[in-house]
Amino acid sequence: MPSVPIGAYVPGDSFFHKIHPFVKFYWVLSFVFFCFFNKNPYINYGVALIGIAMVVLAKTFPSYLRTMVVFGPATFAMIFLQSIVPPAVFDNPQYLAELGPFSLYTDSIIYGMLFSSRILCIVTWSILMLMTLHPGELSASLQRAKVPYTVNFMITTTLQLIPIMQREFSIILSAQKSRAMEAKGFKALLPSIIPVFAGAIDRVQQLSMSLETRAFGSKNERTLMRYKEFSKRDTFLSISALTPIILSMYAKFNLNSFIPSTGFSLSPNVGVFIVAFCGIAFLTIIFGAGFAIRLFGKK
């Protein structure tokens, strides 16, 4: 599959590409609601794994991996930082083990895992929606839903902003490479920033002229190039999106938000491994990026 910018639409004919844009929004909002009301990180990780399986079925996994390079470190950081901080928010924290100068507590580790699982779950399903959502279909659906065209324009333009910027960086790096200049790493990105933002300003001027020539302020009905009718299948899927919300509300009032009656437990070896692994991964990314910036910046 050809490389596409992070968060951009990936062409395909999978089931997720064919369903109505509003159905995708309903399911993402439903999972966001579920993740924040559910307090069991293992369930959130399970929902995230289901989302990853859906990403594979939609044939968008390579683009998903490139996106998780940006969001992945946050999942490690949440577990590591929450685990090494004294658990002041807990009345009687359960001591687990020692890791160097840090005292680890089961409550802190589970608390960090909960935040990490929420990030992973929400990002996974949101990326799946964006990678299978054509901007033209979204715009047409919003127009048919009587959303003001100015709001419609702002939404669709915002969703395309990051892919456009990334595409500009790719073009400039290719131009540098064709001129025997550095085209990889931070050393190549730094001189690319100015032409990218200069091109963005010029693009805004061209966009404003295009809007004026296409009667952007007109109140007449606009034609739709891409539009998907809301089928019976989409209606069923929309109603099904209430399932995670109903489950989370039921669990909140009857199952203590999926928290086990005996509480969470971890063995010392497992707890130390989780914190150490997340700490090494997080610190390697942070200090490795800082060292690369200083190294390439001096040359």
C-alpha cells in the first residue's frame, strides 16, 4: 500500500469505508464515553485490541503504525510517571515492590494503566474513523444534515490540515534529496520548516480566492459530488452504538465500573517489569530525541 500522510484518508473498499460517516462518529463517541466511565484498564486494552483488529481488516495498518509513533510514547509515559509518583490520591495504597529509588504500589500502576488504556483505545478508534472517512463524503453528509456550510467547511478543512502539512514536508524533503542535500532526520527537517509555513500562508490566500470565485457566501443549495444514503444497515449500526454506553452506565451503578470486588492485584515481578519496560521505552524516546536535536543542530 502506498504511503499516505498521518491521519489522512486511505482509499479502500472495506466494510468501514462503505458505512455512513455519521455511523463512524457515533461509534467513536460511544467508545470515548465507555472508556472514561469504565475503570478497568484490561477491558479498555481489550477494546483497543478490537480496534486494532478492525484497522487490519480495513487494510490501514501501515498508516496506523505511523500514527502511533506520535501517540505511542504517551501510553508509556502515563504508566511510568504515575507509577513512580507517591500515590497521594489513595488512602491505603497497596505496596508492591522496589524499583531502584522508587517504591511501587499496585494502585499507582493500575491508575497509570487506566490512563494509558484510555489513550490507546480512543486514539485507535479515532484513527480508524479518519483513515476510512473520505472528506467529500463527510462534507456532503454534514450538508444534508443542514449543518451551516461555514461550520462544515471548518470541520473538513481541519481534518485535512495535518495530512496537507505532512505532504508538504515530504515534497520539500524530496526536493532536497534530488539536490544532494540532507533528506533524513532532524537536520533535514529544520530548514524545511520555513518553506512549509510560507507555502501554508500562500495556500490560505489561494483558498480565499477560490472560495470567493465559487460563491462561498451564497445561500443557494450546493451540489454533492459524493454522498452516501443512510441505509437500514447504517440505522442498525447507529442504534448498536448505544451498546457501549448502556454497558458503561450499567457497570457504573451495578458492577462498580467493572472494578473486581477483591480489587486489582499484581505480582511484584509483573509490576516491576511493566514499570521498567514503560520507563525505558519512554526515556529512550525522550532523551534519544533530545540528543538527536542537539547532535544535528550543531552540524
